[in-house]
Amino acid sequence: MPRARRTTITTADGVRLACAEYGQGPSAGSTDPAVPVLLLHGLAGHTAEWDVLAGLLGPGYRPVGYDARGHGLSDRLPEDVSRAAHVRDAVAVIDQLALARPVLIGQSLGGLTALLTAAAHPDLVRALVLVEAGPRGPAPELPGKIGTWLDSWPIPFASADEAVRFFGGGPAGLAWAAGLKVRPDGLYPRVDRDVMVGCVAESAVRSFWEEWDEVRCPTLVVRGAAGAMPTSEAEEMRVRGAGRPPRRRPLHRRGRDPRHPAPRRHPRPPLERHPNCTPGNCDYFLGRVHDELTGLDAAMKADPKGPGHFKEPLELTSKLWKTLGDYTSTPNLEKHRTELIGTRDKINVWMQDRPDDYS
């Protein structure tokens, strides 16, 4: 893993952004300049979450990350946390660190910043990789959900191990815990709750589809098998297009070469709740799954192919709605979590088995 060189830049509105330059460059003997890669983390995260990826990029790339305003080692309480301010920050990093047309890789909220930057400044961006990020909205419930999730953190964490367990364990839990500030009485978040809620305020009242339509660079959208990005959002992004290839290729695990035939798809096993899953983050996740299925149901019913084409998945959602009744409270979603997640997985498999329609 490359050792990051830490630098700080100052934006036009006086916000200090902590940056990490990983020091990669061209391959030995190569005369081609290294391709800059700008890494943008998600809400309440920090740029060190990208350390492993930066090491995997290898020679020929110049990875650079930064803590977004209000995050990590950057200024904690900026006055402006609008989407426009985040875009200006990305442009400032590109300009001050001399990144010539970088590839932007952004996760979640960082992905939205990357998308909006590419839309507003097409001459600055070479390509996009959006990880669990897209233009959908409005999501009026989002600020409340984020606030509830942050309020569920047991601050201060007694130890790093406790923090890792709270955040679900594994690499993700380690990355989240690494972003905490160590004090004599425990570990504290570097982010401010109200600032984080403010960062998603615009997504509560609007979508960003118009900006998506302005993107003209090659774009890869990455969704997790158990992620929060709805299938319907990814499909609409693909259909609307924006300078991308007309067909999407599946990204297989373990670095499978896309030129080789893909293995036969098998249904994924039902998603099991991690033993370290906490009330705050699991409640938020189940709510997102419900929102995804609601959007899918509406999209299938409105599709020009007609409901007959979607008979099987519509039967699945109809059965789920009867099971849930009119209750979409967190306790009811938790009670029926197996049916909820199982329905989504079955619909995903149904779509994957129809590559002519969904690839």
C-alpha cells in the first residue's frame, strides 16, 4: 500500500481541505504521464477509506483523495455544505494539485459530487466511477434517517474494537473506526451531526437527473449485491445514457476478464443480518430496501412493455405488500426482513436472467 503524502489546500471560501497524495506515477521506462484519479468518499467518511484501492491501482495512475468539507481532517464546521460547494471543492483540488483531467471515483455522497462535477465541468473530467451513487430524488425522509443513524452512535466509543463491532466489522468496520478521533475518555466522531444532515438537505427536495443528462464522459456505475442503490435508479441511468456505451457489462467478482464468458448466474442466498448490525444502520438499510422495491413496483407497472411482461416480479411485490400491510414502520420491516430482502433478491435474479432487456 502506498504511503500517502498529506497536504492541505484552501478553497475560495476559506475552507481547509485535507488531501492525500499517494505518490504513484508512470511505470518504469514509460514516457506516458500518470493518469490522475480523484477519490471522493461518502457521507461521514474520510479519505483513508480509499487507501487499499489506491494501492491496487499501481503504476501508471496518480491517486489523490481528500476529506470533504465537514469531514475527517478538513474544517469541521463549514458554513456552506451545499452540493455546489462540494463541486467547487473538487474543482479546487483538481486545480491546486494539478490533476490533468482525472478519473473521478466517488462513493455515495462523494459519487454525487463526482457526477455533478462532471456535469458542470466536462472539460475537467476524463471518466466517472459511481459507487452506490446516482441522481434520484427527492428523498424527504433522508435527513431524518441520517440524523437517527448518527444519533444511534454510542459516543464516546469505549475502544476501537467496540467501534469496529458497531460499524459491522470487517474492512468496512475498520475503515469507519479509523476515522474516529481518539481522546482520553474514548473515541469520538470527527463529523458534526447537523453538518452531516445539512449535506443531504438538497437530496431531500430535488433530484439530479437534469445534471446526469449533461454528463458526457465514460461512466461506470457500481452497485453492491446488498447495497442501497435501487435497481430502478441504475436502470434509468443506463437507459437515459450520457455518452456511455449502449450496453452494460456485468462486473464479476475476483477480477474476471469481461472478454471471457460469464459463469451461469445463480440466485444469491438470502441476505443475513450481520451479528454486529446495530439498530441505527440496519433500520436505515431496511428502509432503503423498502424504498427500492416501491420504486421498482411503480416502474414495472408504468413500463411500456405492459404488466404482463413483469408478471412474476409484480406477483412477488404484491405478495410482499400483503405481508407488510399498511405498516412500514421499522419494527414491521424488521419483523418481515426475510421476505423484504428475499423479494428484492428474487427480482434482481429475474432481471439478470433477461440480458436482452437489462444488460
